[in-house]
Amino acid sequence: MSKLTYAVIRDGDCWRIVGERRRFGRFDSCEQAAVAAVQLAREASASDHAVEVLVQDTAGQLWPVVEFEPAARDEAA
């Protein structure tokens, strides 16, 4: 299974989360967008996906800030 990536990027006068060919939300600050991106990543990892969150710096570079491994499934189920 491939890793999902959510990136927090500057989009004009706001911040957005980009992932899986979609844009999520419109945030006033990078911090607000990053918190939302981490929540999306947690939810995706609970659904058995490996996920990473990247945040854009002032130079436009994307940097990893958190990674989640897929949630372990109960083998006995």
C-alpha cells in the first residue's frame, strides 16, 4: 500500500491542505492548517494507511513534520 501525503501550502492569502489531488479547507494560519492536516492523517492511519504531513516553509520547500504508520489490525478478528 502506498503512503498518503497531506501537504500544508500557502495559497494566496490563506493556507490549504493538499492531498490525493484535492484541496482541503481555507485557513488563516499555517498552524491552523497543520493541526487540521495532522487530524486528517490520524484518521487515515486509523483506516489502515501510512500517512505523512508536509509543511511548506517561507522559501516554498516542503518539509515532513509527522508520519503515521497504519493502525495494526487485530489478527484474531
